[in-house]
Amino acid sequence: MNSLVVIYAIMFFFGIYFLLIFVVLYFRNKEKMDDYPKATRFPRVSILVPAYNEEKSISGTINALLELDYPKDKKEIIVINDGSKDNTSGIIREFMKKHKEIILLDKKNSGKADSLNQAIKIAKGDFIAVVDADSYPTKDVLKKMIGYFENDEKVAAVTSKVWVKNKNNFLERFQDVDYCVIAWSRKILDFIGAVYVTNGPFSVYRKSLVKEVGGFDPKNMTEDIEITWNLLSRGYKTKMSYSAKVYTIVPEKVKVWTNQRVRWNVGGLQTLYKYRRFFLTHGENLFGRFVMSYVSLSFLLALFGLLLSLRFIYLAISPYLFSLPYFFQGYNPFLFMDFYFAFTILFIWGALFFGLSILFHKLALQNTEVKRKNILTIVIYIFVYRPLYMVPFVKSFYRLIRGDIKWYTK
């Protein structure tokens, strides 16, 4: 058995292992997916909206926040204009004429994390909700999240379920599938206390704990991942309310989508490196033992999966494709295919992995707004859309090597 067979076997093993974890956890907890602790009191919440050149979307976001079903005297909306070059500030000032709960913080451009840290200094709430300026929470989102903090002082953050608002072209529709899968899998991880991202579109934090850990990291490209890992590494808990829903605008063009994913990857790798000392360590939660190993293996399996797939296609499939012209002359191109033991085992493992992947995605897409949830959609998602991730993945390493750490999103 050569080394490549061993690598294939290891990859299939971990792939099947993690898929089984998700599937088993789902069937053990499926009746509790939409459950959330009902709040008996409503503490003051400061809603922070960092904005940079958001004149096209900011009005919709502010209107959605104004319509939140939460006591008006218990919320304030702080919009941080991060040196926008468009009319973002002017639009907010118009809202302020009619709504006293809106506060505008104008500042020079310094990034999202620093904007949030500046806003925390003036926030009056015991809790802060962070909302992207192109996201639209449903009316009941806060009420379905705030109860998690009520009876457990160790709960530091609660995140929401994010779905896609714009679903027009191929890229947008499969991002819709992507976001639904991410939300479902994140809720599954909640059942074992392993929510490792509190998303930017809408997440709520206990302000005192955010200040305790030093706030959001301005040097990290994904402040939502970093703050979550910071809190987890100190023994605090992060939760997810699958019933709390927020819609967000996703990139409609490949270039913008690529830049967004590059930022996600760079930030993820930055965070892995920053917290590397916690790898496989024991603690009050599964941060070191599961979260870090899961994320690390996800990066490694993605990279090796691409390389091995390209190699397999070139060495194993191309000769048979090239022989197809002779097929029409009576030659059987499969006559001399070498089926040996290792190949048979890998084929069985691969078939099991593929079957579990289909089941995983079918479960994730049920009860969502995705129009087509059939196997064809899942196959296209797995074999067409997901492989596109390798472009920003490779580009991320290139940017890290060059030390090119910028947002590139506007």
C-alpha cells in the first residue's frame, strides 16, 4: 500500500468521522433545533452598526432595527461611520431627525474592529449587538437571543441564523445554499458547546466580557471569529439561536465573492496562529480539544482534497477519456482497468463519504427557503460551487506570504 493510498484513506476517515458527528448530533437533538430560552426581562441593548460606503443598504438596515420587537427605551442604535466617502453619514443624519435612539459616531477610516471598540466606549447597554450595514434582522431576532444570557453568566455571546436576501444569479443562489448549510451546522455544534463564529450580520455580546478580553482585534481580518475564540479560550460560552433569523446581501460578482472569501480565510488563518497554544488543550469547553482541531483539519482537508482530486483526474481518468474515440471502433476502454484491493476499499469509503455528504446537505436544507433542495442541487453545490473556494484559499496564502492584509471588500 503506497503513501497516496494512506493519505486518501486518512482523508476519507476524517471526512466520514465529522459527517457522522453532525448527523448523529442532529438526530439526537432535532426536536430542539428551534428551541431558545424565553427572556423574562429585557436588559438595555446597544446595537452597533459599523458602516463604510454603505449608502445603498444602510437605510434598509436602520429601518429593520427600528422595527425590532424590543422595548424602545431598552435599545439604542449606534451607527459608526468609518470614514465613508459616500452619503452614508448624511442618510443617518436624516434618520436622527425623527428617531432619538439613533446615535452617529463619525470617525476616520480605521476598520470594522476599531469602529466597534470606539462605539463600545459610548454604548450605554449592558449588552451590545453587532449588525452589518447590509443585513436585515427579523423583528423578533433580539427576543429570541437575549434569553440565553439570563441564567448563565458564562454565556458571553449569542449568534443568529443568516440567510441570503438576494438570490438572482447562480453565484447568489448557491451562496444561499452555503449560508443555510453553515447556519445548520453551526446550530449542531451548539449542542456540544462548540460555536466558533459569532457572525457579523447579527450577534449579541455581554459588553462587560468583551471589554474584559480587550475588545475586538483591529489586526485581525475576521473580528467575529477572533472575538469568539478569545472568549472561548478564556472558558466562556458562545451560543446560537437557530430561530433568530437575519437576512444579508451577498456578493453578486465572482471578484467580490473571491475577495470576501479571501478575507475570511486570511482572518481564519490569523486566528488559528494567534491561538495555536490552545491546540488540543483541556479547558472548560471544547475549544482546544475540538474547535481548533476541527477548523485546522478543515483547512488541511480542503487543500489536500484539491491536490489529490486533480492528480486522480489526470492520472486515472484522462487515459480513458482519451481512448473514447477508439470506443466507437469496438475497443473497450475499461477492459484492462486494474481493480485491486486498495482501490476497492477506497471506492467503498468514497461512496460512503458521498452518501453521508448527500444526507448531511439534505438535512441542512430542510425547512429553509432554498427553492430547489433536490440531489442535483446538492451535487452541483458539492462539485461545482464548493471547489470554487480553492481560488480564494490559494490566494489567501499568497497574500499572507506577501503580508498583504487588507479588506478589499468595497
